[in-house]
Amino acid sequence: MLTALSLLLMSDASAGRADVGGYFRVAARPDLQGGSGRLGYWNLYGRLMNEGSYGMVELRYDVLEPSGDAPWTTLHARFEGGSIAGADDGNGFLGNFRMSQVFIESGNVGIDKVTWRFGSLEYFFGDMGLYDMRPATLFFNTVGARAEYRGEHAEVLVGIGDAGYGIRGFKYSAIPTVGAAARVRVPHFEIGAGAEVRYEPGVLGSVNAPYHTPNVEYEDWVRGEVAERYLQERPGLEDFFWDPEPRRSLSYNAVGYLGFGGFGPIRWNNLFVRYSLAHPDTFTEEQLGGKTIQIYVHDFTDDRRSFTLGNEMQLNLVPKKLDAAWGVLYGDHSDGDNAVKPSDHDRWYASTVLRLQAYATPTIHVLAEGSLAREYSKNGNNFREHHDSIFENTGGQPDVRGLEYGDTDTRDTMQLKGGLVINPLGPGVFSRPSLRALYGVQLSNVNNAFGNAFVVELDQYDDFETVEQHVHHLLALEAEVWF
Amino acid sequence: MRLTRPILLALLLAGCPKPTTLQAPAPVPVRVGSVLESATEGPVEADTTALDAIVAEIEARNLTPVAVEVSGPHRKRLEMLAQGASGGVILLVESTARYSTQMNGRYRWTVEVEAKLADPEALDEAAVESFTVPVHLLYAHERENDALIAATPSIARRVGALLDDWIRAQGQ
């Protein structure tokens, strides 16, 4: 599909110019300890060796090529996904890919230096390359229109659109979104801020609009026992399950950014901050008297807040000999509706990653990276320290009906990675293409703290024994390229 | 200890002699100019990174570079290079940087390059090398000059190939 569209655009080049760009990442990481080829669970410990394969192709077609003050317009279409044949369990099938962005931009129309964009609106203030995270991102799920002024000392962006499909998918309900961002730049410094607000109105009669089912207890819902409890209290009344009540949903993101550099050994430093109220969910389903019922959960999911702080500094320690990148990430998530079950909405985490890259020659480098991270579950135990540890409540008592998991509320992770890197384009921590032969080791208090296929139940009739491992070794042969 | 040998081997291979660069039979002067433009804003000030790399390519071929500051429209730039030339050739490298889009954490730019190598007495019969170099910058404040710097290794290599063609043509 990608090739066909590429050829289609390229063959039509007489009407305008086509440009193909993109990114690929592929790795062989044979895991001899039963893992799936990633050193740890996620890129909180640094993206290196914790991310899988990835492919992205972006096509740009100049319908009217930029030229001086004349109007111009270009089409952008982006395909991406996380699978390459032989490198992951998706085996490169196109079902792993999606057309993630399509937009048409036009400039020099109406207002000088303003670019109009219709289509996908995503905008970010910058990147944390060590983590592959962009905390200060706006309009991630939004399709609509935006106007962007790009001057030498300032950028201003205003956008409006609909995030309904991006957030709801096949449960689509319109979610009008409006937002703005601004960035001011002087030599060696940048500062920026932005926000977006999403509002989902109630639409009486629409099954996908926001509602809440009354009389449901939060704990029954998270246990999936709403129907069971209903029948216990109202035997024979299966056909009279509570009708949902309409609601209106609101969510937002507020982001800030500070950048500085170009003095001393600091090439550049990016500081990002984000405060978010997540958009409420719609409904879950259970079986009641042989029928599927919808339990609308607006009031159970409308108070999920998160605060994220990230900083990444790129340093030229010894010119042409040694560079470094240092990152710090902190996140605090709170769910005001949930006081009973551990979840990703009720936790905090903190991490730091340091990467050093020494240049043996301009094209052959030695890489070393270390990371330290702590993740803490605010609603009790969420991790398992031993293969045979029984489930405990936070008081240390066994609790087979409990909503907690494992025997600890804290996961501590340390990773060390290192190896040889071939960078044909020369020095630079983020210079690509990059061909890497790496060894990595992870130490965690949690048992088997990486994707795996081990038996975790303590059932005497299981065919396989449980396994306890806290140290994970991994070798990697991997390549990464922007083009 | 087990890793020591492979590392030493890799470093040894890295130090292997590169293929010999084609040499001109005589150190002919090459008057060279480099210009950077924005696709939408016109000429942009550039530092000497790209020009230095091009000069190094010229020197590596036993040619004598003479850097000349050029400005104005395309034809005038060629004429400024040709002015005062006594023998030798002129080399004009014009780069146009264009911002494309934010792409998964990077800022994609393209640098369109046209390199012209000509006899100062026959500017209309120049050998031309046109190509586009994509670069993916890390930061929003990095603009046309940073795109040119990132594209410099590719530009230098393509300009070197243009010089090689000219040297071969001289020997025929």
C-alpha cells in the first residue's frame, strides 16, 4: 500500500514535486531468559533497548511549490506502525500500521508568514530523545484546522477541530477541541506555552454520548460485578436495569516549555511541563440475564489528572571526542474517583537517564547509557517481587478477593547499556543512521520485570514451573535511520 | 575481557586507509562560492561549515581553492566567480533550505542543492549536479543554517564527485 501510493505520487511528479521521508528502527535481540526482546517494560528506563521495531513513511507532495511570496500548498500523508517481519511478533503485517496523519498546508494566503493547515493537527514543543516522549504535545488526537505563524523570534498557533474519532474510535461522539500555543525565541533562549480544551456535549439518544449509569458502586464496576450485584438485590428484574443519565464531558491539556543552550558545554536543554485532565470514558459491558448491558462510567472516569515534568540536556563535553545527553522525567497521576484499585491513573514515577557517546573515529563510536527509575502505586500493591509471593493487601495480609496485585507498591529499576555504534554521518548522540551492537543489563526488585511468557500462577497442576529472575541480560544488533 | 578483542578489531578496521582520492595532474585554481537561501525568505546568512567542507574536497584533489564571496541572483554569482579568474574553473554551490514538518520528535527539512562547475570563459556550459538532502533537526530554533550544516557531509561528497568527473574529463 505504501509503495503503491509512493509510486502514484512520484509518477505524477510533473504536476508538482514529491518528497518521501521517514524513519525505520529494526533490531534483533535474542532473549535467552524467556523475554520478548526488550530489556524492560517501557521507555521510562530510556528508549534504548526498551522499544521495538518501528516504521514510518511520510509523503509530501507539492501541489504548488513554495517560491518567494507566492501562494503555495503541499499535501502530507504519514503511515506508521510498530512491526517489521522477523523482528517482532507482528511480523510486519500491515494490520500493525495506520495512516496516522494527513494534512494539507497552504502559505502566503491572506496573512504573511502564516501557514494554514487542514487535516491532522498534532503539534509539539520538542522531544525527549532519550525517552522518545514529547510531554508538551497538543492536538494529538485532533483533526481540523489551524493557523501557524512562524517568525524568526516567535511562533503562534491556533487550532480548532474534532477529537471524537481520535479518542472514541468506533464509539464516536463529537468532541470539539480548541487550543493555542505560542513560543518566543531570543538568542540562546526559548519559552513557550499552550493549552487545549475538549468538550463533549450530551446528545440525548446517542448511545456513544456521555452518560452515567446511576446506583452503580465503583468497586462493583472495577470487579466486573455490577450485573451480579444487581441480580442479588433485584432477582427477576433483569429487564429493568437502570437507565443511564446524560452528562457532558470536559478534558484539557496545559503545557509549558523552556529551552536554552548554545553556551559552554550545553548544546541545548529542553524543559517540558504538562498538566492534564483526561477525557472520561464512555461505557463498559457485562452480561445480565443473557443480554449484554452497557454500564456508562462518566462519573467514574472524569477525575483522572496527571502532571508531567521532563528535562533533557545535550552536552558537548569534549569537542569531537565525547558528548552526553541527560534526561530526567517525573510523572504524577491521580484518579479522584478510584480509591480501591491500583492503576496507571494512580501512581507516580521518576527516572533519570544518562547517555555518553565517545568518538573513537568520526564514524565509529562507543556508547554507554545508564538509567535509574522508581514507580510507585498510590492505591496499594501493583507489583510482584517473587515468583511464589502470595497476593497481599497493603497491611501484609493475604487477600485473595483484593483488588491489589502482588506484594509491593514500588518497582525500582536500574539499567546499564553499552556497545559499539557506527554512525556514517559522523559524531552526535542523535546522529542517524545509527548501526548498533549493544549489551544491556537490567536489575529490578520486581520478578521478571520484562515482557515474557512465564507462568505466574501458583497452581500445583500447572505444566510449567514459575521462575524467579531479577537480572535481565540482552544483546542487540539494531539499526535506526531517518531519511 | 571477552569484549576487548572485538572492540580492538573494530577500531583497527576503522583506521583502515580510505580509497585514494582522485588527484588532478596540476594544482589548478578553483574559485568557489557557496550560497544559502530559504525557500520562502530568500538569501540567509550561513556560517562557513559547508564552504569549509567543499574547500577540503577541492584541496584533497590537488586543486587550489579560492573562496569568493558571492551574492545577488544566480547569473551574477557566476559572474562574480568568473571575474578575476585566470585559468582554472569556478564552482558555485547554491543551497535552498526548506522546512517541511514536525515528524515524531524531529523537525524535517530538505536542502536542495545545485552545484555548478564551469570554465570562467564558458559559464553556460557548466557541469551541473542537482540533488536534495533531507535532514531531521532536533530543535525548533534550528533553522536554515543548521539544516545546511546537517546536510554538509552529503553536499561535500556530491561536490567531490562533480570534481572527479571534471578531473577525468581533463585527462581525456
